[in-house]
Amino acid sequence: MFPLQSDGLVLEVVIPSYSDEQDKILEDLLADCAALGGTNEINNNNNNSKGVKKRQRNKLDEDSDRKTRKSMHRDVERQRRQEMSGLYATLRSLLPLEYIKGKRAVTDQLQQAANYISHMQEKIEKMQMRRDKLKKKMFGGDAEEPNKSNIRDCVKVSLCRGGVEILIGISSGNNNEESWALSRVLADLVGRPELNVTSCVSTRASDQRSLHKIQIEVNDPTSIDLPELQKRLVNLIH
């Protein structure tokens, strides 16, 4: 105890005394605190290190996934371009030269392809109309309903460019009779020196008839008696 005096006041300071055993206990406590603090610091450092490594792994995984997706996208796009190039090449090979001449852009070629399709559709419609007219000439009635049982075999002889055209409709109920009828007609035409048979085209109609078209070249078409020739051929097919 130490007496202190200040302004008439007397203060006494008491300093506690520690025994050796208490000093040792205090030192042990301080050492434990220091050790505990160091352990916490090590644990914190370890946790921080693990967090950094985990973030690095996640970043590497994300980069790898991104690269994989980009690679797959490039492969798909490359395959798509190759397929489109093949389709364009096939389209160009199907178009007549006059439609794609000077047309290098793909859009121009596609437009020309559409024009070509429209042109072919119009051409087909005209050919169908011509076919219907020929049916009417041959059957002498409605071309939409030629399959009536009372329609007889018929022959149509007319002038055409460079000669004579013969259209023959024969019922196809009996194939042998049909073949013999056509053979008799061709034999008669070939046996005439003034006639030169150049072609004979046959087709099957929807009304169970066979249609035959015979082209003949003659030096002077006006010298041929068409009604007489037609009558003769009618007698040959019956």
C-alpha cells in the first residue's frame, strides 16, 4: 500500500500480491489464449484458401462449358451450311440455263426457280387442255365421261405439219383383239408406197381404252383422200 496526497486528499493504492501458483495459472491462461487465437487464424486461412480454390474450379468449369457450347454451335452451323450448299447446287442443276444465267445471288436463283415452277404449271395446264380436246375429237362427246359402255372404237384422220396424223381409240377389253386391230392398221399403212409411217405412240386411257397416235409423212398431203383413208381404217379395226 502506497499513500498518495493531492490537494489535502490522501489516496491509498493497493497493489495485489500474487503467489507463484497464481502467476503460473495466469501464464497458462495467456498461453492458451494465444494458442487459441493462432488456431482460429490458421482455420480462417484454411477456409479462405478452400474458398479461393472452389471459386477457381467453378470458373474453370464455366469456361470449359462455354468452350464446349461454342464448339458444338460451330459444328452445327458448319453442317447446316454444307447441307444448304448441297440443296442450292441441286436446285441450280434442275433449272434451265436461261433461268440462272447471270444470277449469282441465292435470292435471285430462288426467285428464278419460282418463276420456272409457275411456267411449268402453265405448260402442264395447256397440255391437259390439249389432251381433253383430242379426247373429244376421238370420242365425239364429252371428254369428262368417255367411259360409257356404248362408246365405239373410233378413228380420226387429219392433216398435220409435214404429213398426216391418225388417232385411233380401241377398246381394251380384249388385248389380243386390240393388238390384231393395230397390227392390221399398221400393215395397211406401211404397204402404201405413198405413205411413210414415222412413229406410233400408244397410251392407256382412264376409260379402258387404248389410244394410238400414228404420224405419217407424205410428199403431197393434198393428194391423200382423208375420208376414204379414215373409212378404210375403221373397217380394219372392227
